[in-house]
Amino acid sequence: MRYISTRGQAPSLGFEDVLLTGLASDGGLYVPESLPHFSLEEIRSWRGLSYADLAFNVMYPFVEEAIPEDDFREMLKDTYGVFAHKAVAPLVQLDTNEWVMELFRGPTLAFKDFALQLLGRLLDYVLEKRKQHVVIMGATSGDTGSAAIEGCRRCEHVDIFILHPYQRVSEVQRRQMTTVAGDNIHNIAVKGNFDDCQRMVKESFGDQSFLGGKTQLAAVNSINWARIMAQIVYYFQASLSLGGPDRSMAFSVPTGNFGDIFAGYLAKKMGLPISQLVIATNKNDILHRFMSGNKYEQHQLEHTLSPSMDIMVSSNFERLLFDLHGRDGAAVKELLENASKGPVSIADYRWKSARKLFDSDAVDDKGTCDTIREVFDQNEYLLDPHTAIGVRAARNCRRDASVPMITLGTAHPAKFPDAVAESGVSVKPELPVHMADLFEREERYTVLDNNLSEVQGFISKHWKNA
Ligand SMILES: *Cc1c(COP(=O)(O)O)cnc(C)c1O
């Protein structure tokens, strides 16, 4: 399988290089040159497989040139074995034909574990083969940092440095990062805000001379193809559990960077019958505004009760735009260069084909709280604020009550106790048993000034073979 850039000018790469590369050299994102396609008969034959075995069938075509079959099977068993539920992605019923797929049974209680647990193992495998080392550097305001740290904790060839804004992330989120032990794990609390952290990461990628040429930086944000790939699997898993592929499914997906829902779109293109995909956003609704009126326009960032969806632009949307433009990289490049200067639209017939693929909704904080309370009153089941947005959008946009509607449950409610409290629900969400001692675990992090050379100096001194 070769991978090509959405902006059409960077060289095509194989899986190993795509794994280790962030953005393509032309500023685009890598996508597979072509997708595998599975027949209904083949998908049907996967009924009853364990999650890891299903994951193998769905993903192997993407990696087969880089990883022998047995090694990949082993890696997947290991990856999904760390989840605290035997089904890995269990379904919970809310109503007749309405479901939540709980994607928060991994080590950090959010769906990002599905991709980052695998990504860490893939990186270490490829780096071992190549006798290379990388430094992962990332900025986080919450979920990604902890999932990346958990994903890399056993990597021999990776050091990970995660920057978070000092005293500006929730206590659960901070502790999930800072209580992970490992001499390749480094948490830096920067005396600044999230944008300061992100700027330092960007500048460091731009000029890596502070590493003295002895190692290189790698990215684990959602533009990494391997993350998208891992997220395709659970769409198949949900469908197979509810009578697919002999009936079609609808999915509602709480969306920020368009990674998770893009994986659903790929599942459909790979042959899984999906009749509806709902883009569920919070007040940061650039995607909903585009779907409603064919205008792609950046607004001010709003802080909401669903912080993991607080984005101004959705980076992975570029991958869909590439398909909507008949895979014409030059057209995508021009469109996105214009989009960075002001509002843009696409040709009407292209926009109409996007509307055929997706429905959308935007849910504000009040709608989020109302939904947490509504579902608790109906089922005594607690939703986290991100999942609540998905459920609200699913209920608002549903087209056909005879089609199972599955909302992706992206986080455990105990990660966001403040939103749950604000919704007026009388119970407090409890951390799962395996995390119950989170508040007693020892924390390790270093506080640094909001200063690039100080942060870079710390990294160059502390990576394993420095
Ligand atoms: C990251 C995240 C999202 C958004 O996922 P995207 O792939 O960026 O669309 C939604 N909910 C939670 C809890 C998340 O951590």
C-alpha cells in the first residue's frame, strides 16, 4: 500500500515512513492511494471474532508490506488486551434501536486509547527494525497527552515529552499524565497557556537543531494516518454486533478534528453498510456551518464543557476535501490556502455530495447538560459531555427509526465531573476500579518558564541517550 499527500506534491510513501512522518512535505496529509474493499460475504464471515482478530482483518491491508502477519496479530492482541472490558468496545442500549458504543474502557478512559495504544507499539516495532530513536513532542490541553503517554510507556526507542499549560488542565487529566512511571516519560508544565505550548512544539518541529542531529522529532497528533486506521475497526465491530452487514447502521460521532468520523466514512467506503453518519459538534461548529451552508470559515475559539472538541479548524477535514475534489491535490492546496485567509466555499455539486454523506448538528453547553440529565433520568446512565453531544445530535438528526443508531461514547463521565455536576444530576461519576487510586498516585512533572530555549534545553538533556 502506498500513501499519497492530499496536496499532490509530496512523494508517495510506504507505511513505515507514513507512520514516522507528520505532515507531508507539501503541507498535506497522507491518505492511502486506494482502499481495500470487503464483500458482504467476507464481512459476514467475521461475526464472532475477538476485537483483536477483527482488527487484524480490517487493518492488515494497510500495513502488510511493513509487518509480517504473525507480528501484527501479536501486536493487536497486546494492544487490545490492555482494555478493561473483554469486548473492548461494548455497546450499551439507550432505547429501542439506540445505542452507545463505549470507547472509554482503555487506560486513559477516552477513545484516543484505541489509536495511541497501537501507535506506540507500531512505532517501537518499526524503530527497532530500523535501529532508530525518536522524541515525541506534543502539546495537550487534555486527552491526547495522557493517551500518548500511556501508548508510549513501554517503548524502548521513544522518549515522549508532553507540554501542558501549568495549572490549566483538570486534575484528573493532569494526574493521568503525571502519574505514569517510566524513564522515557517527561511531563512539562509550562507557565503559559495551551497556545504557548503548541507554538513551542511547532517551532521545535521547524528547527530541530537543539537535538544535535542525534535523534528526531515525531508527532502523534490526529493527522497521523495510523490513528485513523485504528479507528475504522470499531465501526465494523458495532455493526457485526447488531446484525450487520445484513442491515445498515447509523452512527453519530462527537467531532473535533474530524478524525474519528473520517474513520467511519472510510469504513463505509471499504464496504460496511452505513446509511447515516452524523457530525456532532459543540459551539465550535465550523463543520456544522459548512454542512449547512457551504461556507468554511474560522471563528473565534469558544471554551465549552466538551473541551476535547474545542477547535477552530478540523485538520482531518482536508482528507475528506481531497475525495470531494476527485483527489485533485492542486485544487485542495488552493482551497486550503484561501481558507487560511478567509471564508471559502466549494462547487455546489461537490457540497451536495458531502451532504449526501453526512448530517450534522451543533449542541451548546445547555443542550449538553440537558442531554446528560435526560439520559440519566431515562436510564440511570451517565454520559460524559462529549458523548452527550453525540446522543443529542443522533436524536435530532435521525432519519430512520428502523436503522440502529449508534453514538460513539468518546470519554468516561468521571473524566469530566464538573460538566456532570453542572447538568444537575445528583450522582457523582466514579472512576473505574482500576483507576480508583488515581488521586493517591505519585505525580512527576517539571515546571518550566514559557521560554522556548528553556524547554528545548530540558528535552536535549533528558532524552534517554542524550
Ligand atoms: C479527541 C476527542 C474527540 C474528538 O475526536 P476527533 O477525532 O478530533 O474528531 C471527542 N471526544 C473526546 C472525549 C475526545 O478526546
